Amino acid sequence: MCLAIPAEVLRVEGNKGLVDYGGLEQEVSLDLVEDIHPGDYVLVHVGFAIEKLSKEAALETLAIFKELESIEQENA
């Protein structure tokens, strides 16, 4: 199964961007997306931003991930 994670773009330098996954920062390739600026949200898969997301969609997805994490911890 493949999983892509929403992340906020902190910095753009050429075709590279620094993104934040809620405290975890990582450099990713921006080769597959256009018109990305700090403050934008992107969907990241294996080190590549593969899609630009609206802030609302990104935050909704992150909230679902957080909810799933809580359920997993309750069942552990």
C-alpha cells in the first residue's frame, strides 16, 4: 500500500522545498508540482511533492490521521 502525507511548505529553493509534517521537517522534490510557495500544502510521497492541496483538505486529512492514531493507541 502506498501512502502520501499532507505537509506545509516552509521554504522553496529552486526545485526543492522544506516541508513540515507537524513538527517533522523534510526536504522534498518539487519537480512534479507547479507554482508552490511557502504556506502552501502539498501531498508528499517518497520524498516528492505529488499534488498541491487546499489548506482545508490538508488539515482535514491530518485530523483524520490524528484520530486514527488515537484509536490505535486505545487498542494497544
